[in-house]
Amino acid sequence: MQMPVHPLLTGDTAATRTDDPRLDYVRTLDRTVVHRESLAEVFVTDTQSLGDDAHAAASQLPRSHAYYGDHLLRPRRHDPVLLLEACRQVGLAIAHTHYGVPFDHKFVLTSLGISITRPERMAVGSAPCELRMLCSVEDKRVKEGRVVGYDARFRLFVDGTEVGNALVGLRFKSPESYRALRLRNREGAPVPSTATFDFTVAGEVPTPYLVGRTSNDNVVLAGLAGDGDTASASLRVLPHHPSLFDHAQDHLPGMVLVEAGRQLALNTLLEAQGTSPAKAYPAEITASFTSFGELEPRTDLRARVVPANEPAHGVYYTQGGVVEFLASGDGDGTGPTAVEVDVLQGGASICRMDVGLVRFPS
């Protein structure tokens, strides 16, 4: 039976005006409910249940941040990856506070997606940006009376204007089932940790400008190579990065792969079409994760610019099932320029991404 949809999630502007919850932007949530160790990495300030698997949430986006604010685009705009991280944190928070997922459970990302439909409204201003999120929990999975996963779809608002949408797919594992899953995927080999693993860099680290950054500390690629409309690189793992690795991990986090894909997409567009990373904004990002990114093997990325007349994918198979993303390019040359990115270990794909880049000034 189809569950009723809360009017705040349907685009009903009248409902948005009359049934808008009062969200708190005064302080951030407890860092434990969003799985962060550093208070500086918590961006969600409130979540409220609206009933019928609908939720409202608030986030304050910082005007300056050593990672999320380190971009070349001028005038500065809030990073879509920051908005995606805020949505991811909401997905974690409501799992614990509204669906009773135990705090000792492990959360597995199956998919991520964001589309900024009003990038001109994302300019960094003189005050912190208050982001309002309306979340609909779909494909909710229940086992033995417990919620074990769902897809969280978001509508995003700034100053009362809808600026985009997002998707976060999550599955929840007990410590025992997670341990069994990791050992099974590794054929019984012990699970390492970024706290002690010694990573090597495969190739020269590029100048930050080439991947849309100003600081070398935020460059996550090495060994860049381009050929026409394609590019390749290897992942440069930064286990002590305060944002990408807020705490020790036994695998490569999904947000790290998203950052690597975004950087390679910017470089691919630069090499293929001469578009400066200072003029390109990643208005659309989708990612599907088919298996864990292990720490030991080298991680390679391959990217290509998608021809304007080639249809976008839209539907992906992930380790959590099939997911359909919210937004894609028009395919007629009028929308964002799409770049496909494949992330591989040992020649096998572990993550597929599409990055839609819009040019500024437009």
C-alpha cells in the first residue's frame, strides 16, 4: 500500500506557507547522531518529524571552511558537496532519533545525488546560509521490526526559494552483520584502518588549480592524464584530512570518492573544452556505490565528457538495490555539461558517478 505523502514534499506552495515547521538554527545537533568527532564538521541544527515518513531539517552553511570553502569560483558559491554532506547528516540523524536505529550500528552508503537547480541563489553572502531541508523517506526496509535501510529524498530551500534536491541511500548493519559483511567481501582477510595504514601516492600530485582547488591539502588525485574528452587519475588518500577523514575508517568513505570524482570532472572539462575550474560549478552530482572501497589496492578513476546528444543514465544498480536519481542533464546542449566518472580497484568498478558542470558567468 502506498503511504500518503506529506504536502510539504509535493511542491504545494500553499502547504509550504501554512504548514512550515519552526526549525531551530541556534546550535548544531549532538555530533554523535551524525557520526562526527569534530564539532566543526557538524552542519545540521534541527530535525523534526512531520509524520508519514516525512521530516524537516535545518542546516547552517558556513561562509568559510578550509575544505568546503576552498574553491576557485568567483563570486563564491556554496559547495554542492557541502549541501550533500548536510543531507547525509540528516539521513543519519533521523535514523537514530526518529527510527530507533541503535548507535552501535554501522551505516552503509548505497547512493548519493544532488541537483542544484538555482545555482545563482547559492552565492556566499555576508551572513551564514540557513538551509531548510524537507525529507521524504522512501523504500524503507524493515526486518524483524527494525528499520534496516531507506532512501532519503530531499527538497532544498534557501530564503524560501527551492534551490535543488538530493538523495541519500543508506543501509544499517549491526556490528555483527557488518563485520561478517566486511570479512566476506575481503575473503576473510583482516580489516585494516586508516588510523594505521600507510598509503602511497601513485603519481605526481597536480597543481591545485587543475582540479578546482587553491590548497594542496585538499587535492585528492595523483597522476593526472588526459586524452581528448577523457581523463584518468589515481586516488590520493589523505587519512588525516579533518573533513574527509573526520575519524578512522576501515574503507574509503563515499564522500571521499565523490570529491575525487568532482575533481577529475573539473579537470576533464578543462582539458577537453578549455573551461577553467574557476568558471565551472558542479550543479549535479550522482554516485552509486557497488562495493566497498578497500584501503590496500590502488584506486583509479576514469572520466569522459558525455556528448550533448547522449541520454543520461538516471537508473543505477548499487549494493543496496536499484536507485533512480532525481535530476539529469537535458541532453540537448542546454543543460549542464555531463562528465561520467568510473572509480575502479583491480580493474573492477566500485563507484559510478555523473557530474553536471554549469559555466559561470552564464
